[in-house]
Amino acid sequence: MRKLLLASTAIAFGAGAAMADDIRFGVLLGFTGPIESVTPHMADSAEMAWQEINEAGGILGGQMIGSVRADSTCLDASAAQAAAERLISSDGVVGIMGADCSGVTMAVLQNVAMSAGVPMISPSATSPAFTTTDSGGMFFRTAPSDARQGAVLAEIITERGISNVAVTYTNNDYGAGFANAFVENFEAAGGSVTTSIPHEDARGDYSAEVGTLASAGGDALVILGYTDGGGAMLRTAWELGAFDAFFIGDGMYGDELVESVGEALEGTVGTLPGAEGEMADAFAALGEANNVLTASSFTGESYDAAALLALAAQAAGEATPEGIAANILNVANAPGEEILPGELGRAIEILANGGEVNYIGATDVELIGPGEAAGTYREYVVEDGQFVTVRFR
């Protein structure tokens, strides 16, 4: 396999494609903000899919795909909307890989993408609200809903013999949706939630919040947040002796958490969307061959979102927002020839010859209509500073 030369910035990747003046997709992720440590790997993974297609000859008879990156910030809805508007009006993208955090994704969808008629495929917006949001066929996601993750995390904690917990969650759509799903499932299984309180991100001191949680009590603390706020909360709770058992969600997964929290993280158990088997192995090999860190969170989902945008354009016979939106479900699901990471050139050839594909991708993609995806979760535990897989659920 030839080594793909992937850009570390939008300008470099986009400029190379711009010389051919072909097709542009947007990458709208939080390059600043609470998940800025993981978004570069997500963007690289998405662009790896498009570059793989370019290396195989492009789409629609040889047109090359270019990428334009923009910053969602993860938290600032106004900034995310402005970035999306620039992608569409100034950069001429025909589809968006993103956004990332649920709140800004919903804002972009409802205030920009739907009115512009430009499809979005988010790799990481997991709020249950998207399941019932009528996007007019403009929104898809490759990560499963937190309604499912809440049930999985509740199951994991119950199976470990813990019957009462305190919960804190980041104060946004992602955190609230995840917390509600977890509490509902944990209580349905016979567990007790002593308190469930929101926290703000990027604060210097969480001792007041930890005091409230400790006063309520519990055998463990469940933290549903991001690396900075959630990680600082965990470290503070551990240092103050408020809790000695912790459970976390997908938003906190990453090497930065280990670096910032240190020994307090030992034994922590968490969940993360993911898959195992042939598709996951193929994606890991592809990343290794191209110097892309695929072990980070939501990288497989990003590769898959990018691949689906391109395959939908080929299936439509035109790289238009309308054509792409109308064909995403067609290429994502059966019937058709199964497509794994590294086989995007073959998928383009099949579609160009009038055939059908069933895109499996890095994460065993199955889209349940606009706004929802099936998927599995990885249960992991932190041991000796490493994220160790327990099993997939």
C-alpha cells in the first residue's frame, strides 16, 4: 500500500485539492476547546479516507476530493454556526464531516445546514435528541446514541456490584442527555443515584462541586464530561478522598486524561463507541501505514463519516448536496458488497459500474435512518496508565 501524505492543516490538504478545482468537503470539529486534544486525530482519519479515494483515482470519473477544516470550538454555538456558514458560502463544500459535540452540532444543523440543504455526518454527536430531530434528511451520525451508552454504563456498574452512585455531567446537551439515560437505566436496574448535578467546563477549582457530591454519598462517582472539566473533577475528588471508584463516558477518553489526572485514574472504568474484528484491524493497519493515530476516540467514526459522504456522491452520480444526502443510507446499509477500510477505491469502482455497496467501514456502520446509528461500545479499565479493553457490548 502506498503511503498517503496527509495534511496536518486544512490549508495544506485543501490547497492540494484546490489546484484541481474539484470537490470539497468540510471538516467541522473542535480544534479549540475541551476536546482539542482528540480532534486532530479525528480530522486526520477523515482526510485519510478522502486521500485513499484520491490515490485510487478519485470519484465521478477522476475528480479529486479536497478538505477544508473549520473550528466548531465544541462549546460556542455562534462560532460553530459562523464556521459552518463559511464552509458552505465561501469554501463551497458539498457536505460536512461533523460537527462534534452535540450542542454545537444541533445549532449548526438547525440554523445553517438545513436551510442551506447541505448534509452533515457527525462522528461524535451522541445526544439522544438527534434520534427524534427532523432534519429533513440532512443529518446522519456514525456514533450510536447516548441512550444506548447510558444503558451500557449502567449495566457495567451494576454488574460490578455497585448499587448507589453520585453523578456529575457537563452542562450541555451531551452531558444532560447522557446523564438522563444513565440515571433512568441504573435506577431501572435497582440502583440508587444519590445526586446528579451539572458542572461547567474549564474551571480552575471543582472543590465546591465535589463537596456537594461527597455530601450526597455513593459507592462511586460517575463523571460524564470532557477531559478538562471531568478530569479535574476526578482528580479533585480523589485528592480530597471523596470517592475512590470512578466511572466515565466517551467524552473523557484519551491519553491527555492519563497525563493530566495521573495515578488518580488507576482503576477507572469507562465506555467508548467502538468495534472489534476484521474491520477494526483493517482500520488500525491503515492508520499505521499512514502515520494516523487511529487508537484515539472517534477516529473510526470520522473515517466512516468521510467515506460515506464520498461514496454517496458517487452513488448519486454527482457531487451535489442533494445527491449526497439522498444516497447516504443507500451506501451505508445492505444490500451490496461489503466494504472495509482500505477498500474505498473498490467501492467507487463498484458504484461507477452500477453496482451496490454495503459500507462496513471501521466501526461496522449501520445507519438506522437519518439521525441514528447502531453500534457497539468498548468497556475499558485504566491499568498502569493504559486503557485496557475489558470487552465489547
